[in-house]
Amino acid sequence: MNYKLNFLFPLLFILSAIGFAQTGTVRGVILDESNNPIADVNVNAGDTGTTTNENGFFTVKIPANQDVRIEFTHLSHKRVVATFNLKNGEEIEFHPVMDVNVEQISTVVISNVKRTAVEGVTTLEPQTIRKIPGANPGIENLLKTLPGVSGNNELSTQYMVRGGNYDQNLVYVNGIEVYRPFLIRSGQQEGLSFTNVDLVQNVEFSAGGFQAKYGDKLASVLDITYKKPVDFGATVDLSLLGASASVGAISKDSKLSGVLGVRYRDNSLLVQAKETETNYDPRFADIQSYITYKFTDKFQLSFLGNASINQYNYEPETRQTNFGTLQNPLALLVFYEGQEQDEYQTFFGALKGTYFANDNLTVNAIVSAFHTTEQEHFDILAEYRLGEVNTNIGDEDLGEVEFTEGIGSQLNHGRNDLDAFITNVEVNADYTVEQNDLKFSVKYTNEDIRDRLVEWEVIDSAGFAINPPSSDAFNEQPYAPYGGPLEAYQNVRAFNDVQINRVQAYAQWSRRTEIGDNDVWFNIGARVHNWNVSGDGIESSSQTVISPRGQFAIKPNWDADMLFRISGGLYYQPPFYRELRDSSGTVQPDVKAPRSIQVVLGHEYSFKMWERPFKLNTEIFYKNITDVNPYNIDNVRIRYQAKNNAVAYAYGLDMRLNGEFVPGTESWFSFGYLKTEENIDDRGYIARPTDQRLKFAALFQDYVPSLPKLKMYLNLVYNTGLPGGAPSYADPYQYQNRLPDYKRADVGFSYVIVDDNDNFNKGWRKPFKYLSVGFEIFNVFDVQNSITNTWVRDAYSKRQYGIPNYLTPRVFNVRTSMRF
């Protein structure tokens, strides 16, 4: 697949050699006092000028990097004057209101902040994302501080939203859907998130009740926009966990622009701090680019590319886990032989053509391809002792296992290989007329997946091989001799060659208007999704679903700045390959799409406290889900039953207070309550694997008043325990225990040596636009959080012990960031 990257390096060379642009663009709509557009307004900018069309729209190019005075004149209205100073290639929207009585500028703010507020979307600042400490820094690290979003694994970028699992989240980059790996089973194998924070310009997140323009998932949407540079710039970030670098540039004529980023990640600092002693050799690296070329003012072509290579070699040696109670302390001591060798290579490329037909109509055509080759090979023998721990303080054997209650061994073998190639072709359009916005789209997807799944596990306890509980010949050793054939405790063998073809389309209408003195916005839309599953030895199956959705928001004309919102609809999630594969590895083509009726009530209150801006967001949500495909979660791996034999519900409350608790910085506090249960085969409701009942989180930024360049960043998360899962083949109704609560605090300190306000004309600091150094402490209070249980059986007592798999302890990291 290297040929896909050959053209990236010449483009990088070209972009680095390009000079600075010379023009910027101002566009907008001129309105009168009643917010009606004004036609034939003269727009004069020095030697250039234009007039507004019948819809009041104008666009004008001005010289960059200098003050430019623009005059707006009309026979029936007073003159408006504004001065602009734009960077190279910068484009801004300016919407003046022309008054008939006084000569004074006013603006109708049609900003991204207000748009996302009425749509129930949370906007995250890229600057905050880059600064906040975390074992896995990035967008997902910040998402986990929001209400309704949970992730009890700092080694993973996966997250769950309002009772949904990792597979139920949509992720878009510049309007193009991206995918998560298939075979990943552990957070420490995962490597890098797709999104490169150094390239990000805008981040929007919706936790439910989202519009029809977004795809068919049940939980959330993460919509990321990569930036178009307005001048040459470069960034470098270095730490003990890896490094990243990016470069961006634009041509002199502002037609060609692009950014390119390279990242390297090494989790050794975190993994080698865990309780299992290992030889660990990870190599996680990727390269991404986003390039745009403007052929004319009406047509531009952009390319988004990514190549990721993740290699994971793991040789466990020993492990001791202490658990139990103060009255009955126990320990599991394990000696390992063998190794695990994993490799994940993904390549992604997308071309997007944008045609600005006129002031009202924009058409996009997108072609994308995603190719992933993944291997997961392991042979690990674990020999364990389970016993009581010496708790006598002062004894030289303190903490050692002194009385063995059970011994045994476990041999795990795996040869899993997957090759998936996914292609998409989409055409969408956006038509705006007056206060109405119409969007349409048609998309075709082909998923070609070749999968080999070979896993088996053999367990013995006290020298007696254990057959699985599902076996008809369940042995009773050591109490009764067993003369039948031995079986592997787990044995999965499957070879699948599957093709899935999808046709999707949507249409939606949005409108802004007024009811009395109150501002109103609403959105109505629907999606249709048809998919067909076929392949070797698979009987072809085709299904179709229709998903109507709607949103309504009103901003009353009150003294208090409040907004009320209701959204929801009928949401489906047509099954992806992972959801079609049952526990034996067999593809079940007739699996239906789970159907969710969702309702979200939202309230937003903006106010001032201590003469600084604050905002309180509150949302109440309810989901009723049918045709549920039950699953279990082990670390980050999801295994589905590939049956629609359950129903479920989820409801809860999310609250977030954000604002300038410290002047000039944004911080927030989050609270979430969730309850989600499922009823499998009409046996009664039990907690779902994602039942994260309570959540508290805080993101806090501060600085020393007398030394403002010394800054502090604090990331706090408290989640109540998730269900702890069940042993293989066990009945989940008999295992409803929960993991301990998840408590984590990460803190970072940095000193800014050079910032945007500094101007050094000489010396070693001259090349830098920004430079900071600092250190981070992960898991400040050294809390023993756990992600799953390892289930060990004692043949004598017939008891199953759930031994927690602990996550990372306290870890120190140093970091420096720079921008040129």
C-alpha cells in the first residue's frame, strides 16, 4: 500500500517552499433593521469593490497583513464603515446592519457558537485539548470530562456515551467518516487515535438527539474540522510518551494550502509501571495530511490522507495481584511464558470536491477508501498460585503468599488475521434561501472483509483439566474421576469472506424564525439506509430502515439569557461486520439494526458571575431500544451474540457548568446520572455492560497571578463502577457484581517561555512563536483502578475468583511544546 503515500512527500516539499499569501476575503449578508437583506449595496475596499445581490450577499478580496477600510453605502441607508486586517488567505464573515437613522455599525452575529447551542452541540477549543494532561492526551481525553461520556481506561481512546458502547459513536473529519480498529482487545495495544490534535481547527460533539445529516449510530457524533493554514507555521511536541510534529503553509495566490502531521507514541512508561512485569516493545506511528487547492472561487478540491503503523510485542513475565478483604486478604501470583505479537496497519484517503454553484447552493462530492490489515498472534502460558497473604507487619515475608488454596495453569493461543477494505462515494448539497437551510445526500458504501479467527484456551486447576460449563460432559474432578475426552475451555475457529453493500440518503430542513419576540430554530429530517450482506457460504440478506429526526429550540426574549431545546427521533444502527459475527465467529447475515426511540430535553443558561461569563447546560434524556444485540466487553474488545433477543432502556441527567473561574481561562465541572438495563430473552432486566451510574468530572485551568506564565492544568474524573463481566460461557444473570469506582486525577504544570504576545528580535528565542516546558503527574493519588476481572477457578471449592486487572499507577512525565 506504499503507493498511496508516494505523492504526500512531494506535496510536503512544495508546501514548505511556498511563500506567503497576499489577500484575504470578506463575505457576508447586509441586513436592514428588520433583518431583511438589502440588495444593490455598494461595497468599496480601496481599489476594489462590488455590490450585493438580491439576497444581500457580497464577497470582496482585500490585501492581507494591512489595515483595509471598507465602506458600505446605499441610497436609502446610512453609510457603514469597518476596518479589517486579515492574515494570508484568511476568510471571515461580516454581517453589518444598515440603519436609516444613525451612522453606526451593528452586527448580526451568525456565529458558530450560537449555531451549535441551538443544535445541542458542545464545542471544544483545540488550544484546551492540546494543553490538558492525560495518559492518552487528545480529543478523547477531553471528551471524558463531559457529562454522559465515560471511559474507565486511560490506556484507551475509546469512550461510551449515555449507555452506548464503543461501536455506537460516529466520528467525522472534515465531513468524512473514519473507523476504529477491529481486533483491538486491550487499551495498551491500541496506539494512536485517528485524530491528530496538531491539525485540528474545530471540534463539535453531540451526545444524542443529533440531526439526520449525521449517520446511523445510536450514541454520539464527534465532528472534527482540520484547519486550512493562513500562513506558514510548524509545531513540535515532545514528551516521555512520544513526539509529534506538524507543518502548514499556503501559496502566494492563496490557492494551495495544506497541513501535514507526524506522530510517534510509546506506552512503555505506562505499561511497565503496571503490576505485570513485561518485556514491552510498542511502535505506534502515523502520518496525516489535509491539502486543499482552489481551482477557482467556485471550485476547490481537498485531500485527507492517513497512514498508521502500530506494532505491539508483549512478553509477560510475572504478576502478583493482591485482592480480597482486610479480614481475608488473597493474592494471585502468576508466572508467564510465551509472547504476543500484534500489528495493525491502516491506510485512509479521501478526495472531496466542493462546488459553490452560487450564493445559495454548495455541492460536495466525496470519494474515500479505508484499508486495514490487522494481526493478533499470541501463545501465552500462565501458571498461577492462589492463596492467602502474609499480613504480619514487620515480618520479612510480608505480602507474600504463605498458604496456597489453589494452583493451575492456562494456555491461550490465537492466530487472528483481518483484512478489510471499505470504499465510500457520496454526493451532498446545501441550499440556503432566506432563513431556510436544506441539505441532501446520497452515499454508497462497499465493505469487503476477510477474517480468520482462531482462538483456543486450555485451563487446568490442581492438575485437573477443566471442561467448559457448556459441555455436556462437565467434569467433577477431583471428586469424581473423568474418563471422557477433554475439551478446550474456549475454542473458536472461523474463516469469513464477507461483502456488505450500503446505500444511504438523507434530507433535512432547518429554519430560523421568530414567534412573537422569541427567536426560534427548528430542524426536520430523515435518513434511509439499505444494506445487503453476502459472501462465501453466506445466504444473501437485505434490509432497509428509515430514521426520522427533529430538533426545536427557542430563545425567549427574557432578561435572563436562556435557551430551551428538544430533540430526538427514531434512530437505527445497521450492523457492521463486528456486530454480525457471533461468539463462535460465524457471520449471521440476518441480524437486525437495533432501534432506539430517543428524546432529549435541553436547557442553556448564560450568566455573569464575578463579572465573568458562565454557562450552565442541562440535558435530560431517554432511550427505548428494541432489537438489541447483546454483547460483553472485555477491556476494549466487544463480543456480540449476533442475536436480536433483548430490549433495553437508558435514561439520565447531564449537567455542565463552564466559564472563567480564573480570569482569562475556561474551566468546567460536569455531573452525569445514567441508568441503562437490558432484558435478554424475557428473563428480566439486568445492568448493561455500559451502566455507568454516576459521573463527576472537572477540568480546571489556573496560573500564578504574579507569574502568569506559570500555568496549571487539572483533570479530575470520578465514575462509579461498571459491571465486572462474567467468566466465559457463564450466565450474565448470575454475575451482576461491579468493579470498584474509577477515580483519577491528572495534573500538569508548565512554564511558558515564549507566547503570542512576546516579540524577540534577537537571541535564541527569536525563532519561536510559542515555547513551553513542564511536567505532568498521571494518577496523582495512585489509585488502583481496574478495567476487567481475570476469572480463576479453584477445582476443590468450585469457586470462581474475580481477580481485578489493575490499570496504571502514579506516573511522571515531562513535556515541551513549541510553535514556529
